[in-house]
Amino acid sequence: MQMSLFALATVLPVVLIAGGVIVGGFWPLAGLLYMTVFTAVLDRFVPRLLPEMPEGAEFPTGKGFSTLLGLGHFGLLAVVIAAMNGEMAATGKVVTVLAAGLWFGQVSHPNAHELIHRSERYARALGRLAYSTIGFGHHASAHLLVHHVHVGTDADPNSAAKGTGFYRFATKAWKASFIAGLKAENARAARAQRKRSVWQNPYVGYIATPVLVVIMAASVAGAWGVGGYLALCLYAQMQILLADYVQHYGLRRAMRENGKPEPVTDAHSWNSPHWFSSALMVNAPRHSDHHLHPTRPYPGLRLREAMPMMPYSLPVMAVLALFPPIWRKMMARELRRLPVGGGSA
């Protein structure tokens, strides 16, 4: 049952968006409303948790479904770019780009995140390529080599300190994580003591891939194709940065006497028990458990009472983060509610 819910929640928007491109009509708008209004309503009025999986367990189809969802990323990207060259009205093209960008940021991103944590080489490559096609390939390196190591400290560009507004955070985090990930990749190669040509650096692919997609978009749909693709990338990247911002805002690891931070605990990520948005985002809102068990498959991620809980679902919190005065006031209250020493800055 749970695997069916993951499949329904994540795949239906793709069907609606692609269907709208192929047959026309209001379907891309339906996809956009599905991921926003419909999801919020189900979270609010059907309050039930997804059943927990035994520790370390995974549904038999979990890995296969994640791979298929990753492949669907490229299919939807191709469909959206092709739509920019069709007879669709300008408003329809804008809605299609918005809907697809939201899906890439809220569904494909957590799935690509799942893939880069997998042990299989093909899965990691698929996740890196998915990020690269939306101009955010460096996230695959920075997330694994920087974020998971330094989360909840000033050394992590993607852990927002209390009082930092989203827009200031986003502009700094993009550049800082790009540089930190590159340094971490170079340091890893140096530790391995192996000679590596510049072409073997994953950052070559991270940069080259979106350039190639821009060329493809221009050849297929001209200025509309390039503009639509760049807008899609910008919107998807904003969703990814919002997720990092919301899930770690104001939570800090205490520094020990030796100058090193305390180990990561449940207290260092915000979580959400809202059932349908969790299914839509392949359990990304169960974030504390992911940081404690990075390789645990998404169906087996758990919630515990000790974890900091967001007052609203992750998508709703992301919208509120766009209004810094409202966000700071709300989160100051939520941080005060945490136990003393419970991870708040």
C-alpha cells in the first residue's frame, strides 16, 4: 500500500504535465494545483502518518521505482522543452514551466537525492545527471562531502543560522556550496593518491550538461526553448535551496572542548509528519533520520517524538520562508519550544 502511495503521489503530476503538452488543455495547471492546493488539503484534512517500515527494510520495488522516477526526469524535461516550440499559448507555456519546475524541485530532487546516496554506481550516476540537467550538478558533491559532514555548523553553506532570511541564504549558499563541493572533490582525489585528469572531475559534467541542454533547447525551440529551460532551472533550484533552508534553519550542533562539533542527532533537522506531502517528496521531510542513517532507503525513514517538528508541511513552510518577517517571527517561537540544548542556535 505504501509503495502504491509513493507511485501515485509522484507520478501523477508527470502524467498531467506531459498530457497537457501532448493533448492540450488545462492539464499542466491541474498538475500545478495537484502539487500545491490538493497536497495541502490532503495534509490538512487527512492527518495520518505513513506506516513505519522495520529498520533497514525496504519495499521490494523501492529501488526499481526510484530508478524509473529518475528516468522520468529526463523524459519530462524533453517534453517541456519540445512544448516551447509548439502551438501552445504563452500562458500555457508559462504554466507548464512552473509545474515542471515545481516537480523537479519537490519530487525529482528528493528522488535524485535518494539515488546519489545509493551504493550502485549506475544509481549515483543517474542522480548526478538529474541534478546536472537542471544546472545544479554540484549539489551531488556538496551534499555528500560537505553538507552531511558539517551540517548544523558554520562550515556548511546549506545550514541557515537563526535570523538569516531566505534570499540572503540562497545567494550565498549556491556559490559557497559550489566552491566547497569542488574543494571536497579535489581533496578526496588527493587522499586517494591517484592522478586524475581534469576531464575526470565530476564538475566538468556538472557544467557541461546544462550547456548541452541549452544548445539542445535552442535547436528545438529557439528563444522560447532557452528561456523556458533557464526559467525551469531557476525555479527548481529555488525549491532545492528552500528545502535546505527550511529543514535546518536555526539548528546548530554544540561545539565541544576540542573545537569539534557534537555528533549529529535527531535535534539537528526539522521534520514533518504530514502524510501526503511526505509521499510526494519520497519521505524527504523525515530529515533527521536521513542524517543519522544516510544510506537508509526512503520507505524506511522514521519519525520520532524527539525530532523537531515543523508546524506545517514542508511545501507550506517553503512558501512562508519567502516572506522573511513572517518566517523569522514564526520560527523564533518554534525554536523557543525546543528543549534547552536541543539543537537551536
